[in-house]
Amino acid sequence: MKRTSYIGQLNEQNARQTVILQGWVSRRRDLGGLIFIELRDRTGTVQVQVEPDSPAFRDADTVRAEYVLEVEGRFQPRPEGQRKGGLSDYEVIASRVTVLNAAKTPPFELEKGEQVAEDIRLKYRYLDLRRPEMQRHLMLRSKAMAAATAFLDAEGFVQVETPMLTRSTPEGARDFLVPSRLNTGEFYALPQSPQLFKQLLMIAGLDRYYQFARCFRDEDLRADRQPDFTQLDMELSFVTQEDVLDVQERLMAAVFRDVLGVELPLPFPRLSYHEAMDRYGSDKPDLRFGLEFVDVTDLFRGGEFKAFADAETVKVLAAPELTRKQIDELERVAKQNGAKGLAWLKRDAHADEHGGFTGGISKFVGDQATALLERTGVEPGGTLLFAAGEWKKAVTALGAVRLALRDLFDLAAAGPQFHVSWVVDFPQLEFDEDSGTWTYMHHPFTAPHPEDIPLFGTGRQGEIRAQAYDLVLNGFEVGGGSIRIHDPRVQAQMFGAIGFSEEQAREKFGFFLDALEYGTPPHGGIAWGFDRLVMVMAGASSIREVIAFPKNNRGVDLMAQAPSPVEDAQLAEVGIEVRSQE
């Protein structure tokens, strides 16, 4: 028989009607002859009551958790004292229970999913996905895709699929390589992004492109990374940076409005890369809370405290009252992020407006106490935390401490639920201390600011600003893009700056460099980390919670048991021999 509706669609209009429902048993209880079954489908759960004299009783007596059932019965209000609002105000009085399929006892209780070890959940992912929370995440993901698609279609974007098997090109992470059977000894690479192809689509005259692109990067994993992931990829022709940012702001606002009913204030605030690092110690700052750094380099310049006296920069943030154990833990965080230590001061809890500091480096403060109070505004009992040294190392370490304080005191809870911002004007190049060479910060096709182009090949290459921009949501980078180089001469300068000879550039990107010579329009784009975006929207702790079949933190699919060995005959077909690492 055909079900009359999904469970979650039932409401007061269905009261006292006969309904046919299909789903899984969440729980079965036998109370004094009455059998109660909680029946679940993807839309909700309803209580089914089976009375002893019902023809359904015998079949209901056999069911267990996760059995698949079809239930027919009368949908009616529960007794007045048992109503709590919504679907729980109703129950189904069963006249028929049909077991469509039995189930083994699950390896874990679905209701306790959050308490179950993640590896167990991933091994039995098809069971884990039955949990209402996981289904909500996938529903939210689907709605976000639909909302983005509707917006982009209305804005004249064309959806185009780009190749999954392509050429290995340097994009900042290791490629996943695929051997070619027909071309022994040669390899395809799975795309780290569709970067070159979407630029070629602009050269081809498509003007506005998008796709939900599957991307692959063989890199170390974190809670917000997977070896295979999804990008919402976009590119536009005949645009400036302002044009791209405008479209993206309206798109993000539409997704949040349509999916969550949340209105994001427009326009999004902007910070330059240097400003974000200098004030918050991160190029993806969480702006739901304060704790902005204060520069006190001048207060300690040439003073008694040698660690600060000659430092390039001394930054401080005013934290709440901290125990010595908490300070030690924050110092560990600072050292993990490149600092030699974490200096600190406590303001006397009983001090007046001229009150002094105790503990830590208080003996070196002296006459600077009043200036420190004025600049930091630290409250009585509060703690000042300092990082000093080379600018980038100092602010990065203190930025990690800032985030640790956020988590320790739940500081973000006092701010907006969602805060979106732009970080712009990244450096075009950064110096790699290990190799002693310059490299690109984003990718080698990012356009510099026109007025900075003359700095290529000079001793001031580090000052070149890129027309690059990152979209930051609650301290996560959820999108990154740039205006692209469309002039072959500038592209040659960029390759030269990172040490590519003309021969090397042609070997790696010859097909693309040829295309640039055939009338390339000014263009730019962006890619959203779609998994990461959905993770933040869902309030999940990991992107694995919003991906149907993810890998674990070791890059392993525990359910399908991948990666796995393959037969020697398969390897021989593609000319590969596996050697022991020993």
C-alpha cells in the first residue's frame, strides 16, 4: 500500500483520519499489554499505540529497534495532560502493523550517537545517518545548494562541469595521482580545484560560470578538512573586485535567508590582511567578540626587560581574570604557534584607577603602569597577555591565545550568531625561509594591484598587494578568490617572481599560456568551501558531520574500507609496482 504522508507532514488537519505511515522503529515499549512504538522517517517521529485487542498486536509484539514498518491507524490527539506541542501532541492508534524488514541489533544506540566513538559511527555510517540530527544536516546542505543554484541562475550564471582527470599542476597541496593504462608511466591528477578550467571558460566567452565542484587534496587532515570535498566554484568576466564582492554578499545573504531565515547585514565589513593580522592575529578573524590587540612596543623600547626592549613588536590583549593553571595552558598554546613564551601581568583586584600590577613581569613595568592601564582598559582582577618578537610570529601566537580565550570563556556567545567579513589586500608573494625563494600566497594566477606591478623583480616584491579576498564566517575561511591575471606580460612577470623560467612555465601551464594570447577578458572569481559553510550554518563541530560519507581524521573510509590494496594484475595493467617502504 502507499503511505498517505510523511510523518512530519501530519498536523491537526489529519486528526481522526486513517493514515498509512512507513519508517523505522526508534523504540518499542511494552507497558501492561499496551505496546508503544516510536516510528521515525526522515521528517519526524510519531508515537504508535497498539492495543491488546488490535489485529496489529501480534505483529507489533515481534518488532525491535530499527525494524522497517508500515503502520495503518487513526491519527488522533493524545490526552490533554500528555501534550507538549507539535507532533508530540498526537499519536497513531494502530489497526495494522506490517514488518517490511527485520533488523539486527544495531552496534550502537542511535539515540546516543553523540556519545559513541566517531570511528564506530563512521564504520556504520548508514545507521549513523538515520539519526535526526544527521538528517537535518544533510537536509540543510541540500537546501543551501538549492538556494545558491536558484540565486546564480537568476544572476545569469551558467553551470559547467570541468574534468575530474586532468594534468598535475602546482596549486599548494599534493595531488592525488591516477595512472593511465593507455599511456604507461604517465598519470592524471584529480583536480585540487577547477582553477585553470574556469579561467579558460572566461576566455571562451561564457562570462559567468558556476559549479558544485568535487576537489581533491592529499594533505594532512583537520576537523574542517577532507581529502575529497565540495567547492561552490564561480567565475565572472568584465568585473572588478567590487563587482565580485557585491555578488558574493548578495548570494550569501540569500542562502542564509532562504535556508535559516537569518538576515545578514550588508555590506560585510572589510579588513586588510595586515589589519586583520595586526589586530586579531589571524587572516580569518572571528569577529563575534572583541579582545583586540594593543600595540605597546614603544612603552618597552630600550627598557629593562630585554625580551621586549629590542623586539620588533610587542602586542598585548586584556583578558578576564585567569588562574595560574590557565595562564600556563595559554602559554603552551602560544609556544605551539611559534612564540618563545607568553608574558603576563595581573591587575590587582582591589586596585583603584591608578592601581598596579602583580605577578609575571610586573617588576619590569615601573612607570609604564598608567600607560598600560589607559591603553588596555584592563579591569581590576584582569590579566594582560603579551607576545613579542618578529611581527608576524608575535601576532600569530597571540591570535591563537585569543581563540583559546574565546573557547575558555565562551566569548563568542555574547555576539551575533553569525558574523561574515572580508579580508582583502593579501600579499601577492611571501618568502619561503626553507627554500630561500619567493612563492605565491594564493596561486600564481592572482592579479596584483596595478600600481604595484612595477615592484616585480625588485627588492620590494614583498610589498606587492594581491587583488585577493577571503570570505570569513565565525572565524572560518569559507571562501577565497581573486581577480585573475589576464595580461600575458604580467603573468610572465609573476612566474619570474616565483623562480619559474619560461621553459618551466610552459612545461606546467603551456596550454593555459597559449590561451591567454587569444583575447582574455578581465575576470575574477571565488570558491566557497561548501562543506565548511554548511558546518558553520548547522552549528556542527566538524565537516564530517555534514558530509554523507566522509573519511576519518586519518583519511580512511572505515565503512567501505578505503584505501585498500589492489590485485597485482591491476597494477601490472598500469605499469606500477608497489615497493615496501622498508
